[in-house]
Amino acid sequence: MKKRVLITGGAGFLGSHLCARLLEQECQVLCVDNYFTGTRRNIESLLGEPAFEVMRHDVTFPLYVEVDEIYNLACPASPIHYQHDPVQTTKTSVIGAINMLGLAKRLHARILQASTSEVYGDPDIHPQTEEYRGHVNLAGPRGCYDEEGKRCAETLFYDYKRQHRLSIRVARIFNTYGPNMHPQDGRVVSSFIIQALKNEPIAIYGSGSQTRSFCYVDDLVDGLTRLMNVEVDVDGPVNLGNPFETTISELAELIISLVGSRSRLEFRALPQDDPRQRCPDMTRAQQILHWLPAVQIKEGLSRTIRYFDSLLSSPNEAKKIVWKVAS
């Protein structure tokens, strides 16, 4: 009998790729999304699949369905989107987690929480291990998502495990990129590619010396499914990301080269609480999941550039992009 899997945020960037992967693994997939940042375009290719079902729903309201597993990915993840309505972002992280945990408790279903490397804040240690408790600013503009919303959600997951013996998994996801990213989400990969394709100045906030580690989406989805399916008891969170760092300036220069763009670099003031460096310690992922990302950054960026080039070349899609940003 096919496993029935619920994915909240299933029409988003990560969620849509996870939907496709689970269908390939012959699961029945229920994709739930309120389409705040997710788009129907991301899942259009899956709509004809008999094992795929879509439901428009906001996880801040209870959901009554029958499933075997739950991936809780619902929450805007880019600063532009989660700072648009910070109160609603916190509600999505916290009330959404409560609702999905309640559903998992009723069904005796395993549940995975898509947490974030942002819980580490602007870290004092490098690379970041799961034991590191973070260097955060709960009163800052990022607190609604990373520094408190997601941290509270993690606490709820651990408490449900202790109090109700629920089978949980917590993934701390580092910077991920690839096709289906929202073209105006403000993240460096999507922003740099769009600007390079248009031969516009590439905006770099700060000196460009700050580092990030970029994981291609196919690798990340592989890590998520491994974490969900591993049979050992996973005590605590697991970092999922790429352990190889790139400076923001190096990323911009690489994208300009791959696109063949005439763009130049334009330096601007660094936003409040923007982390100086971000890189996962992957020891736990290697030990528990026997997993490390495989796609090299040049190959991953080339695939992502082709996606955005196709998107910008479509007049209908270009209109949708402009409308969504303008609204």
C-alpha cells in the first residue's frame, strides 16, 4: 500500500521539489499551500499525476486529513517575504507547528520540521554545530522568522516528543537554491541571476566578504527524505546544507561569468542583523544519514540560470512576476 504524505508549503520552492521526489518514490502526496509565496506554476507539471492532490489551506488553521507522514515546510523563508507581515510569520511558525503536531499526534504519524540555519543568528562559532545555541536578536526584524519563530517551533517539536512520544525529525536547512525559487524573493542567488540576465548592476550588501554555503535543491531534498526515513531515533536537530563556503562577491562574479553578463557590482549598506558567515558542520548528517551534497556550485547555478532565463523569456510569466511584486 502506498504511503500517503502531507507536505505543507508544498507549492513553494523546496516543497514543490519534495512533492516531485516523493511521487517518484511512489508515495501518494497531499500538497497543502496558501499560495502566499508558493505558486501553482511550481506544481503544474504534477497536476496530472493520479497520486498527487492539492489543497489550498493556511496552516494557522487546523487541518483534518488522513496521512502517514508529515513534512512541515509552510512558512515564508526569505527576508522580503517574512518581514512583510512579521506577526503572521510568527503565527505560521508557531501556530502552524502546533496544528501539524496535533495532527501527527492524532494519526501517530512521523513529522519533520523544516527549521533553518537562521536559528544560529550571527554566529560566534564557525562552522555551526547543532549544539551551538546561537547569537540572536529577538527584538530585530529577523526575529519573527529565524531567531524566534523557528526556535519556538523546534521547542514545540521536542516537547511533543517528550510528552507524547511523537516520532519527530528537525532539519536545520542552510542556504538552498535551484529552479522554482521565487524570482523576487530577495535572496542572493535569485537576485544576482535576475540582475545578471538583465545586465543590471548586481547589488551587494556590505563588503561582499561575508560568506554563505549554497546547497543545490536536489541534494537538499535527498537529505530531507533520508532524515524522514532513517529508522534510528534522531535526538535533536540535523544540519542540512553544503559545507563549502563562498563569499558573496565570489558568487556574484561566478554568476556574471556563467551568464556572460555585462553587469557590474554595486555595493550597498548591510541590513541589520545580517550574518557575517554561515556554514554547517555536517558531522551529524554524515554519521546519521550518510549524506553530503553532490552537485557542484557551477553545475547547480547553470541549471538555475536556465530556469530563470526561461521564466524571463515568457511574456506571461514575466507579467505574473511584475504583478506579484507590485502587489
